[in-house]
Amino acid sequence: MTGPIAQEMRHLLEAAFAPSRLDIINDSGRHAGHSGDDGSGESHFTIEIESARFEGVSRLQRQRQVIAALGDIPGQRVHAVAIRARAPGEA
């Protein structure tokens, strides 16, 4: 089952990027008891997103765009978000 924060992230990213692929992986269980684990079960995520909107955009700018689309979630409501953003056809 997907928690409310993961669902919100999915909605925001789908609206911003119309991705051809979007995986939101909850890594919180791997960080239990570590820094940033707030006990919510939604403290650490990996986002794998593929969108045509990333074509011709640098890796750093892609990361910035994803973070901006997520609003106050990274750093305030979620401790850590790893981002793998690609354009279609990229490995």
C-alpha cells in the first residue's frame, strides 16, 4: 500500500512532467533508526522518472525541477529523496 506522501508526490510529478515512467520507491524501512527516520514510514524515497520534458536538460536542472515540483515535501516533510530523472531513450 502506498502512503499519503508517496501518493501526493505521484500526483505532483504526474501533473508537472506527464511522465512516461514514474516509480516512487519507499526506502524508509532501510533507514529505520537512522537520522531522519521520524517513525512515519515515509521518510526516505527514491524517485525514478522518465519524461520528454527532460530532453536537452542537464542532470542538475532535472533534479532541481523535480524538487521544485514537490514543493515542501523534500527537506520538510520527507528527510531524503534520491532522484533519477531521464528523458525517453536514455539509459
